[in-house]
Amino acid sequence: MPEVTKSEIKRGSELESVQVRRSFEQAAASYDKAALLQREVGSRLLERLDYIRFKPARILDLGAGTGYCQQSLALRYPEAETYALDIAQTMLMQARKKISWLRRLKRRDHFVNAEAAALPFADNSIDMVVSNLTLQWCVDLVAVFSECRRVLKPGGTLLFSNFGPDTLKELRHCWAKIDAHTHVNQFADMHDMGDAMLQSGFSDPVVDMEMITITYNDVRSIMQDLKQIGAHNVTQGRTRSLTGKGRLQQLQQAYEAYRQQGRLPVTHEVIYGLAWRSNNMPGKNNQPAEIYIPTDTIKK
């Protein structure tokens, strides 16, 4: 497989990290009300742990947001220490409020305000890294995956979900009819994700995807949901002026071409990835990890 350069992984319209932080800081209070898709994808991501016989002692929730995955991981692995890391301090404040008094007493949950590409953990100190719909906000995927591999112990597991390039394709196509600015963030595809993991030193990455479509009554509701979860356009090619009423009306008119059965669709391409720190995929105590698939889940 040819080597992928960092410029290819970074993508043409780079995200502005300062703007990313600001967007999620401002969205913390409203995030949970609108983050139905994020919770659904998080649940589907963590279901994959049903097929891995592995009991991590220290888990990093990378891009924890308001803590949905962290809480689920704490229930699945009650004896493990969890580390919720996020770029937005206000998101972590929301996550901290959800910790039960018993978990607080045992001091097994930790909250870390830091960048994904500069993890404040020692080498070989984490058993599992889980990241739900966070990597699309990272400019350099190779740098982030390299940091994940650095902090993972031999035999450690990386499990993530990420938005792919067909996410918000209807919105992107509609804006393209109105002006030449980038109004929708660009997302790395499944092959880029796999190549970035290999380049970062992960073993036998497994990557797959699915399409999830959410429908809305109108464009205003779509834009409101995106705002409430902090999913603003943060590419360098975005327009720096406010979106006027006239251009919003143009957007609404263009989006009507997609209306089906009285509803407007919003497509999300969701990429799932799984990889291990070492070549033979070892599990606890550097022994081979076991992945098992019940026969009733195999489709004929």
C-alpha cells in the first residue's frame, strides 16, 4: 500500500482549531438536546465491544464531549478507570455532572482538557482508546493516531467512529448552487482513515461504514440542530460574513429538490474503525485477544 502523506490526510480545507474549540465551548449547554445522532452512533460503536474479550483497566474517551460514551464504558467496565478528554472545558463540566456519587467516591473518572494530537499521558499507559465522532475535527489524522498508539499499552485497542465525505451532502450541494464558499466541513474517507492508522503503526486495522439519514420538516431545523451541537463550518474557505436572509431563502429553495414524503433528508456517512497496538493483536497480559462472533449474527 502506498504511503499517504500528511498533506493528503490533512485535506484541502483545513479546520481552524481555535474556531473548533470556541464552537464546542459555546455549544456545551445545548449539546445533549440535539445530539441524538451522536448518542446513536456511540451506542453502535460500543456494541462492537461485545465481540472482543478484553477487560481494560484504563480507558481514554477521546473527544468525550458531555460524557455519553464515558458513562457507557463505566457501566461496561465498572472496575476500570476512565479518562474523558476534550478540547472544550465546558463540555467536560457537563460530563462531570453526570458521574454517580459512587463513582465519585471511588475516584475512577477523570476529566482532561487537552488536544487530541498532544495527549498528556505517558507512553504505554492506556489499555483502550475510544473516540466517537471526534476525529473529523482533527486536522492531522496521522498525528492523532500516532499519539493514540504511543499512549496505548502493547495489545491495546483503538476503537472509533467518524463522519465520512458524504455527510451533509445535500447541504453541501445546495450551498454550491448559491456561492463558491465552503459552507460544510470536509471529511476524510474510509481509505484515508485506514491508511492513516497503518502509517501511525497500528496493526490490521478494520474499517467499515454505514449511511444514516435523519429527516427534518425544514431547513431552519437542520441549521438549528447543527448549531446546538457545535457543528459549525470551521474550514478556512468559509465566508466571514453573516448569512443573510436572502441567501437562506435561496438555500431553502434549493433544498426543496430533496424533499421526500414531506421531509428533508440529511445524510450522514459514518465510518467505524478498530485497530490494535501490536502485530499479533494481543490482549490482557500480552496474550492473544479473542474476537468472537455469535452464529446468529451472521447473515446467510
